[in-house]
Amino acid sequence: MNLKDHIRAVPDFPKPGILFYDISTLLQHADAWAATVDMLADLIMPYKPERLIGIESRGFLVAAPLALRLGTGFSMLRKKDKLPGPTISYTYDLEYGSDTIEIQADALAKGQKVVLLDDLLATGGTAAAAVELLRGVGADVVASAYIIELNFLNGRDRLDVPAHSLIGYDE
């Protein structure tokens, strides 16, 4: 199955000059979504993760069903002040300004093997920050995986963990 057939490209979203790759059309097609989950499972199963980590918010859509499929737990990385209870934060620089992501302080055990998941890898800034946050709480980040990768932005170059993607766009 060609997953690109189920991805909608939306020009000038969220701002002019940006071509947004929308996975909502993939999610609406049951066979394509099932194939996506199966392909991601095949990619990350060899890492034997104990927990899958989803980056807010579309990463939740990827990680949660995959965790169920692999029989692992699932934990969320969210923007600041979105998780209940004590949290651990990591602030990182963006092109213009900064952002903060958090994980619940009791979400992971020290040394736990985790795989980071999101729908799309672009510049790699958020993924790299997520890896640093996860390491900061003692996790062993063994890999990352994405449905889509914007190859021309070289996001994987910012990661020091294996990065896997199902679909690549070169422009």
C-alpha cells in the first residue's frame, strides 16, 4: 500500500509558504491506518521497547495504538502545564523563541527502554529536545519513528538515536 496516497498536502497552512502534510486523511482510511501501525510495529519491534513515548499531540495518535499492538505502555510528552501532578520540564530553543515540553515525574523507571514517536520529523528540534528530556529522567532512548519525514530539512541529523520513517518527502 502506498501511504502517500492517503496523506493530504495542504498549502499555506498554518501560515503562508508552509506545505502541511495532513495525516487526518490517513486516519480516516481503516486499511491504510492499520498498514501504518503494522509497518511502524515492524520497524520498532527489534528494539524491544518497554514504553512508547508520544509527542503532543499527533504523536499520541501514533504511539497509543502502536503500544497496544506491541503490548507496551505509553507515555505522553506535552507542552508545559498540560499534565497533572509533578512533572519534569525541558526548555529548548526554536527559530524564534523557545518552547517547553514535560513528562510526568513518575512516568518512567530509570533505565527503561523507550522509543519516541511522532507523526512527522521536520527540523528535528522537538524530537531532539524530547530525547534530552527522556534521558534527563533516566530513560534509555533506543530509537525514534515517524510516519512522515521531510528529508530536505535534515531533522535526523539533530538526533543521536536511530530515526525511522515510513514516508519521505524531498521538497
